[in-house]
Amino acid sequence: MSKGTIKKVAGPLVIAEGMRDANMFDVVRVSSQRLIGEIIEMHGDQASVQVYEETSGLGPGEPVESTGAPLSVELGPGLIGSIFDGIQRPLEEIMKVSGNNLQRGVEIPALDHKKKWHFTPLKKAGDSVTGGDIIGTVQETPIVVHKILVPHGLMGTIRSIKEGDYNIDETVAVVDTPNGSSQDLTLLQRWPVRVGRPYKQKLSPDMPLVTGQRVIDTLFPIAKGGVAAVPGPFGSGKTVVQHQLAKWAEADIVVYIGCGERGNEMTDVLNEFPELKDPKTGFSLMERTVLIANTSDMPVAAREASIYTGITIAEYFRDMGYSVALMADSTSRWAEALREMSGRLEEMPGEEGYPAYLGSRLAQFYERAGRVVTIGSEGREGALSVIGAVSPPGGDISEPVSQATLRIVKVFWSLDSDLAYKRHFPAVNWLTSYSLYVDTMEKWFNEHVDAHWMDLRARLMRLLQEEAELNEIVQLVGMDALSAPDRLKLEASRSIREDFLHQDAFHEVDTYTPLQKQFTMMQLVLDYYDKAVEALDQGASIEDLVKLPVREQIGRFKYVQEKNIQAEYEAVLKALSKQIDELLQKEDF
């Protein structure tokens, strides 16, 4: 164990000398208050330590002691429903000890080491096991079964395993290894946060993460195990979009990282998540959620570690075979922490003062997502999907963090403040957003929803793009200059925007739309357009076609319950045909 002394203090950065035996990324304890820090640079016997707690009052000559281990998280029963800070300190437990304000030097284990969990073995004595195998389960919450995994790198034969109530430090099984030694297995594992957990194989992103949000699932879908960015200015609805994804996305586990967000926003999340009802199970959403809260007034260095803490916990649940959705809100604040630490290290700045390695650090984070075959003899399939919010200053996505993120992610949901001011939510701009997963998932949509899914989607996108072009003409010369077919295109596009893309997060039916209903809604909007085009060719007036009463029914179709979809669709279609026929008869007459 390396021991040194403080030479210099610069905000959260402490320079310690006499640390020749320490290693990069070792966790250290600084001063007699035992503040937690991490070595991020070595020069001879001098170590640069980023301290994850407030450093005011520290001075030269105080002791610095290396623990000899990298920054790691505790993985085991007790993660679900917990609220941690950026370095996995349990905030609720700290509050019991130190009150509402985070005090320095508080040492509390991340998980409760005294609580007993009922362990049910799935293996028996004599069974061969290897790293990643499931030896048993713990019912962690009413809806999450925590699978106890053999640690990575261990293989052998189970000598003993027993059912019962244990805390996370007690031995539940003993494994005899090939070299003649034995290893005790507990419910607890530790894993360094900056190292991705291993897997056997990464699978192609060819199936969607269904979210029930129409603008996402239909126009800009994200793959299961995919990565997406949600950039948007203040007030454009980033947090509500992430809440909707946390609540409705086809994920077994949700990990939400509040990284450098305002304290009041994070308070809203912490208050709302326990009250959000999980639509799949009826329990609180917290029964399958891990929250990591690192607000903007917390020490800046811990913010840099928070996204690694979160993604390591997410990978752990992925290794159990679960589908995990990770929300990082926001990576811009994380990048600002990176910039501040880089400046204190006196590194050469890159664009806008961000470090030159900003792009590679972002890539290291996002590349840990994916749909994988896990290690171990069973070879389970698990998925980790990452959705990162980006908060560009002034909504300008030409700044470095947004641009570096766009080079990595394959889905870009561009939130637009103009749409938000018009009360159009989700405020995803359909002209500037994109998804590069569409082509790889075409086969899945055509097989699992309908063979015409991609054709209808393409027609919707074409109409929306033509609307943008026509709007430019309208602004120059007015609506009267447009031909009747062009006016009809504008009306069909308005129907797409208002009846299909606009979705009410707080309406009990409209908040979630299954894929089959999304397809039926696309059909309805395009049925109206196709029949109206035919009627126009046969002499119907554009004014009459715009004012058809059936359009009100098409607009209200989003509020139809799932069990009534087909019957209501046929009724609307019948009414549409009847009203257009009556219109044509009137014209003939």
C-alpha cells in the first residue's frame, strides 16, 4: 500500500508526492478525513488525484493513502430501488447519518451488508460451473429475480451449495477449482467501473426496443441494445421523453443517471419515479429501477465517474439475461466535468476547451451498449440500450459534445423548442431526426407487425418532407397559389402531425400505443389521403374534402382502447367511404 503526502490542492485536484508504488486509477483516501479520490495521472512519484468530495480546508503535508484497487461498484441484491450518488454511495443511508447535506468523509457501504436475502440454489453439489453461470436466485423485489452469477474468470466444481437466508457477505456455495484450491461464493461481487464487463458475442441490432411512442417506434426506432441521443434546449421535453421511455420501453430494468442536472429537476425525478406505476406489473416503477443522482452542486469529479458507475450496474443486469434501458441525463454536464478536470491537469485543450480525448471517452461509454450473448455455459441473451440526453448551450448542436455524440450514436431524436412552444409533444423534429437502425429492422417489422409497415412509414416521411417544401412556397406567395393536390398534401401532413405524431403522455390510453395500433393509425391517415386524391380527380372540391366530418373520428382514433381497434377502424373506414361517395354524388348532381 502506497502512502504519500499532499503537495498541492487545486479545487477537486490534489497533487500528492511519495506515491511511486501506486497505480493509475487506484482509489486513494486523502487527509485524516479520509476523503475518497482516484489517481488520474502519474509523474514519477507524484500522483494527480481527483477527489470526489469537497476539498476546502485541505493543505500540503496531509496524508494520502492508496487502497491498491481501482474505483469499483458493489454488485448484488439491494441495487434495485436504491438511490446512489456518482460513486455508488447510498444517499438515503447517508441522509440518516449526516442529515440533508452530504458531509465529507462519510464511509457507508453501497449495499446493506446486514440485510438477509433468501437464496434459492439452481445448481447442486458436483455440478461444473464457469464464470457467468447462474448458481441460484434471490427474489429482490416483487418483480425482479436477482440471479447470482459465478464471478468472471472462475471455473470448477461445486463442493457445497445450500438454500437459506444470507447477507451479501456470507458464503452460499464453495467451488473447487482445477488447481486444487477452493473459492467461497457470496451474493456480492465487485467490478471496476472503467472496465466493461465481458460477453461472449455481440449480436446484430435487428429487433426494436418498443417504446409505445409513435414518433419513435414508427419514424425513428431504436434497436434493442442500441444507442440514441436526445439533444434539445431547455424546456423542449428531454426529461419527459426519458420518463416515458423508462416507463414504457420494453426493458426489464431501468438505470437512470442524473448527471450534473439541477437539484430541483433531480428532486422531481426522485419524487416521481416511486409514484410512477409500472404498467406491466402494477407495482411502483422503482421496483425495477436503479437511480444515480449527481446534481450540479455535488463535487464535480464524482459527476465524471457517475456514468461509468451507472453503466457497470446496467451491464451486471444485462449479464443476468435481462433487457436493460439506461438513461443518462445529461452527457453534456459530464463533458463539462471532464473539461474542468482537464483544465486543472493543465492538459492541452481541444475545441471550446474540451479535452482532445472527449470523443474517445464518449465512444468508450456508448460502445458498452449492445445486445449480447453472455459468458457462461448457458449463453443467455441480454441487452443494454443507452439513451443519452445532450444539453447543448442555447440549443446549438454544432458544439463539440453534440457533434462527438452524433458520430457515435445511430439514433438522433432532435427535440425542437419551436414544437415545444406550440405544445406539440413529444417535440421530436421529424425533419432533422434520424435512425440508422431502420434498414436492419425492416425484416422484423414486416414479419411481426405487417408486411406493409415500411412502405407506410416511407409514405408518411415523404408527405412530411413535401409539407416542409410547400410551407416555404406558402410563406412566399400564400396558400391561394397552391394547386388542389398540393393543398391536400398539406392537409394530410397536418393529420400526420396532429393525429399521429402528437401524443399525450398524461392520457391513460394515448400515453402508450402498441405497434399494431400504430400501423392501423398510419393506414387510416393514408386511407383518407388516397381516397381524397381519387375524389379530387373525380371533381370533388378541396374545401369539401378538408371539412369531411370523418376527420374528427380519425383524429380521435388515438384514444381508442386496444381491444376496440379493429372494430373502430372498420367503422371509420366505412364512414370515410360513405362521406366521399355522398360528396361525389352531390358534385355530379
